[in-house]
Amino acid sequence: MRVRSPYVVGIQDMVVEGDTAAIVMDYVGGGDLRRLLESRGTLRPEEVARIGALLAEGLAMVHAAGIVHRDVKPDNVLLGPRWREEGEGGLKLSDFGVSRLLEDAPRFTSAIAGTPHYMPPELISAGTSGTPGDVYSAGIMLYELLAGRTPFAGSGTDFTVAQRHLSSSPPRLDLPSPLWAVLEDLLAKSPEQRPSAGEAARRLREFAAERAVHSANHT
């Protein structure tokens, strides 16, 4: 309710009846990125750049409102039925169930909330993360849209996956150098080395625009 953004699912009302509470949210009728990924396998670099730019714009607004999402993944990104044409408003970030307010005192805990495949290294090692953690998780998601798998997926337990976040580099994908450079920066191990969500949105928009011009010149 704190965020009013075309990139974030809006909450219209809260209903309480006895011990039952319900939240009335915007209806977004195009499924989510998980379903799109399962149906397509992978997405083209220019599609991923457009999606990433919209997602990063949404995260920038969330962060400006003083909120860390903490669970950015394809399942939590909803698509409008005409998301390709709609642009702004066609993609909406949802599920703030484990988010926290930036003014809250950091909570160091062994019960880490989130999804292991998308967790930033600092959340795994220190038990807390800020806005750069959302940027890292967005990078993991974009990698998955391009490769069909998260960069540190593989055999083993959630603990094994978590250790790969701390010690392994993401395998290089066959991508245009500018897009790979953005991914590398989003997935930097150190939070200080990652761009802000706003900067990531700018770089991804520029790449998508350049690809659109290139495609138009070759048709």
C-alpha cells in the first residue's frame, strides 16, 4: 500500500472478518514470468533487456519508497495480457511477503527468508541485505530467462546452491557484450559494485533500443 507504481501490483483494499484477513489486489491477467519461461524455454536478449528494464524501474520505485523486496524471482513478476505492447504497466512486481522497510533495524537471523537460487551472497553470509540484494536477485532472474536455468543451479542441496553464490562466477553466456556486461555488474559478489536499480534500468533500456534500431536496419 506504500507504493503506487505502474510496475507494482496495487492493493485496493484490506478486509478483516473475525480472524480472517484478506487483501484485495489488482487483477493481472497474463500469468507470470515463470509460466512464460516454462512455455518458451528461453527468451531473446532484446526481450530480456526490455523485461529487465521494466523490472528495474519497478524496483527503483520500491527502493525509493524505503522498501526492500527480498524475493525477486520469475514467480513474483506478473504480466499483463498485452505486456509486449503495453510497456509501462505491462509488468508488475508482486508478493512482498518477506520484504522489509529500510528504516527497520536489520535483522540478523539463521532463518533466512527468500528463495536460495535467487539469494544475494550477503544475505547468505551475513543474514541481511539491502537494495543491492534486490538488484542481484533481478540479475539471477534475467540470467535464467536467457539460459533457461539459474547460474548456480545444479546437483546438491539448498546449502550447496548457497555456497555457489558465495564462491562461483556465473558461467558466461553467448550474449552481446553490452548485455553480458550489465549481467556481470548485477551479479557482482560485493553489493557496493552493483548498479542501483535505476542505473540498471537505464543500461537495459539503452541495449534494447540499440537492438531495435539494429533489427530495423536489417529488415
